[in-house]
Amino acid sequence: MTDSMQQMALDTLGAYFGYTSFRPGQDRMVDAILAGRDALGVMPTGAGKSICYQVPALMLPGITFVVSPLLSLMEDQTRALLAAGARPSYLNSSLTPAQQNTVLKRAREGRYQLMYVAPERLLEPRFLAFAQEAAGSAGIGVPLVAIDEAHCVSQWGQDFRPAYLQIREFIDSLPQRPIVAAFTATATERVRADIQQMLGLQNPATVVTGFDRKNLYFGCEEMGDKAKTAWVRDYVIAHSSESGIVYCSTRKTVDALAGELAEALGPSGIRVGRYHAGMGNDARRQSQRAFIDDDIQVMAATNAFGMGIDKPNVRYVIHNNVPESIEAYYQEAGRAGRDGDPASCYLLWNGNDFRMRRFLIDRGDAADEALDDEQRAWALQNRYRLLSQMEGYCNTTGCLREYMLRYFGDEAAAEHAAASTGGTATDDVESCGNCSNCLTQFEVEDVTDMARAAVRYVATRPMRFGKSLIADVLHGGNTERIRQMHLDEDRGYGELSSESVGRIKDIIGQLCGRGYLATSQGQYPVVGLGPRAVEVEDEAFAFTVKRRASKRKASARARRAVDLLREEAELDQRPRVGDDAELFERLRALRKEISTELEMAPYMVFSDKALRGLCRLRPQTRDELIQVNGIGEKKADAFGEQFMAAIEEFESEHARNGA
């Protein structure tokens, strides 16, 4: 791509979005698309994937189609682009037939630069006819088709959607093939290969920016259901002024938790929302809008909520139950801290969560109805594989960040994490400093005898019993089931009588995780021998586990975003009237007032980061205003005067008071 084209891309970025440079990876994706190449971008949530297709769409003649699976994402991004001065549109089932006709009519007239469209609509006769006309020699032109959440095309991933299989057929049906760019936040190497093949990408420029979100703290805690509720309640109360999401696995849990949180937070004026598929469309839409507009501080929801919601200032995401996969967890947790400021992600789990997940897997998925018997069986096996990786995450005592990075094949970042932690979170090595395992001191304990006893017992009755019954037998339990099955006569019965049943179950779980034992699929898995079982009889065999030795050390990075103001001010060392944090709150109130009046989300006016920039730079002219990162020309014209007046008023007040 020519230097002049690169400069035009930077000019477009600045004019619409207020940034002076692209983030890592964005520049390569934009360069490839503007050079006429297909592209595949694997960039974590918060890395700015949408910029990669929005900037080219605003530069190229004609209309860009953006394929997106979610109504909320289409509507939010359309509103944000309108606020930035662009000409976007969307076409989905939320519009009436008359509204859809109006959108298509305006699109034919060339009034839109890009259009968001659901994958199910691509082959609908009316839209297909419009697209083919637009891409024809006499049409307005279709220079680019961008596919968001592209992992949905792959059955190897966690969110396969049959409608995504129509995308290639749609592209092939156009008179002139456009550039095709696919984007996803979470994709293993196998899923990336699937995306390229299933979408028919032609020699794509592939950009994988790395999966490490350094601003996110990851915590993982095993606790009972009642303890979870108390933990979430206490955490939300302690962070009541911040936006957060609490994910639950069932609608019933969402309703119960939302009720308890509302009761606890109500006296403080903190509003709690809920969101799940059992609610009506209007109720879900209102709840979602209130959260985006900062009218609701915390949202209790199932995984039906949040995908594609571009709310940058979510400060925490708590999973009250185990998600179905590492991909799902990283995507959902990644909705915290999209603005790059410190945020926290917690996973609370117990054995009931995994039993529930296995039940849901056995029950099947709505998408399975489009599959034949062989494909359905394969999909079931794949879901169990994904859940097994999630179980490994919950049980590891090593660095949580390293575990996820290795899962996604981000070896360079994982090696860096491993170098920092030594592969485990121990007291004598430096840690990543931003996950619960690396902030916990562990002691190593030799449990070789326990491991040998467990593997030897399973070898006598492989694939017969679950972990609980095996642990009861080894402990020497005197239950009716053990007596009826004469398991008290087995060799090994009571061999570990000095250990608790829970401790034995934990050792069995770790043996499974390391390959000495294996569990079957299904809601009630049984235990058999793993591929490494033969090693147990070797004289050199040793099996150690780690247990917490002390309370956790505090993370220096786990701080509220607004606290960054004073830190940045100290680095600046410029004399300023009044306290930045106080000014920030005043500007935030003004932002809320403007957003309410214009019926848009507060972050669509200015982001938190832009507000902090205003506090630091204290602009007095338009030229100074657009030097603030995140404030483009359109927003400077629309809102600049009000914010500069508020800053001037703030400084005058404090000058009069001698501040």
C-alpha cells in the first residue's frame, strides 16, 4: 500500500475516531484490506477489531457489508458510528418490513457507507437481489464483506452457528467478488484453519495480535453455592460505583441472584439488572439499554448477554458458574476492561457446575438439529473436549494466564508468563502479579502413595465407578451402596482411611488432569486408566500436589480506573487547578446529561479515557481539544464547547477558593 493511502487511513482514523495511530495489528489488517487482500484477524476483545473494517469501509467507494450474529452489536455500532459522523445502517428482524424497504431504498441511492446484516438474511431473496445489483457493473459497488465473530463458522469452536455456512455461498453469488475480511477474538489454530476454508478466504493476510490482556486480573475460586452468593454480594457492594457483569449458567440462578443483589444494594441506590432468554424481547432490550447507559451498575445474566456489546468501562466480570469452554470464558471475561484500564475477572466454581454442564451437553443444542447423526455425535464429543479443558483451568495451580495463552497457541506470550512464574505460582520466583494463582503461595506435598493406591484400585475396576464412589471405597466408607456391591471386600478398601473423602477425590481429579487416569463422557462420568497409568508402577514415579500455604498477596494492578488520574497527574507534573479526580466526576456527570438528552450511551459521547485526557490537558481551544486521544473532529464540534466550558468553570471555582 502506498504512503499516501496509509496517510489517508490515519486521517480517517483521526477524523472519525480521534486516534492518531493504530493499535498493534490494526495497521496490518487495514493495510491488507486497502491493498485488495483477503484478511483474517484474531484479536482479543478490546483490541479494536471493528476499526479494522470500519476505516476501510469509510474510505472505499460503495457499501461494505458487515456480517454480525447479534442485533445488539449492529444497533450499538451503528449508533456509535453515527455519533462519529459516519453513514452506517443495519438490516435485521428488529425492523418492520416497511423500515427494511426504506433501508434498502436508501442503500441503493448510495446513502450508506456500510451495512450490518445478520447471516440468516444473506440468502433471503430480497436482500440477495439488492446485494447482487449493488455488486454488479452498474451498481454502487460492494468493495468489502467483513465477517464478525467468524469462529461461529467452525464446529471446532464453542459457538458454531449453521447460518454462517451460508456466507461463502452469498459471496460466491456476487457478480464481482469483494475483499473478504474475517474477525474473531478467540480461535485456536484449528478454528483459524476452519475459518479460512469455510469462508473461502483467498491467500489471506493473517494477523494474530496475541491473546494476552495485560490489564485484566484473573481469579479462580472453588466454593459452595451459598458461599458464591455471599461472595458476589460482598464484591458488588464493595464496587457499587463500578459497572460489572455476573454470569450464571441458568435463568433460575440469574433471577435469584439479581433479587438478592437488588435487596442488598437497593438502600444505596444501586440498580441491578437481569438478562436471560426467558424474558420478553422488550424487557431484555430495556435491561440492556439501561446497563449500557450506566443507569444499571451491575447485570446478572446468562451467556445470552454481552456478546458484541461495546461498553468499554465494565470494571469486573464474575462467573458464578463454569462456562462451557475456555473460548467462552475468555470471550465473556474479556468484556471487562475494553478501555484498557485495569479490570477484574473472577470464576467461582464447584463440582455441581460441571455436573450441570454435562447435563446441558447431553440434552443437546438447538444448532444440532441442522446436523446429521454422525455430525451430532462429533459435536457432542467436541463439547466434552472443551469442557475438559475448562476443568483443567479450574484445577491448575499454575499461572491462569499462561494456561489460557497456551490453549490458544500463543506460545510466545505463554513462555513469557511461564518465565515469570516458573510454570507454577511459588514463593521463590517472580510472578505475573495479576492472577490469583500467581498471587498465592503454595507448598509442594508428596502424595505418591495416595496416587498409587488410586490408580491401582481403578485398574481392578476400570470404567465402572465415578470419583465419589472410588474415594468412598479407598477411604473405607461404610455406606449401603458399598455393602450392597460388596466393595468392602475389594483389595484397596480402606487403604486411605486416614485421608478425607474430599482429599482423595481431589487427588483422583489431578490424576485425571495429568493423564494417569481418565474420565468418560456423559452427565455421570466414570473413571478409567489414562495413557500414563503404566508409569505409576515405575520405582521412579513421584506425584506431588500444591496447596495454599498463606493468604494471597495483594495485586498492585487491581485498582479502580479513576485512581489512574492521580498517578498520571504525578507523571505530568504540570500545575493544575483543582483535583483531577473531582473534575473527572464532574465531566462524567456532564457526559451522562448529554447522553440522556441525545438518547445515546455515555461512552458514545466520550470514553472514560477521553475524560481523563480532558482532565490532564484541560483544553481551551478546538485544536487543543482534538489532541485528546479518542476525540475526533465530529465529536469535538458536537460536544467540545460544553466540556471546555465545564473545565473553565471548574478551574474558576477552585481559583476563587484558593485551590
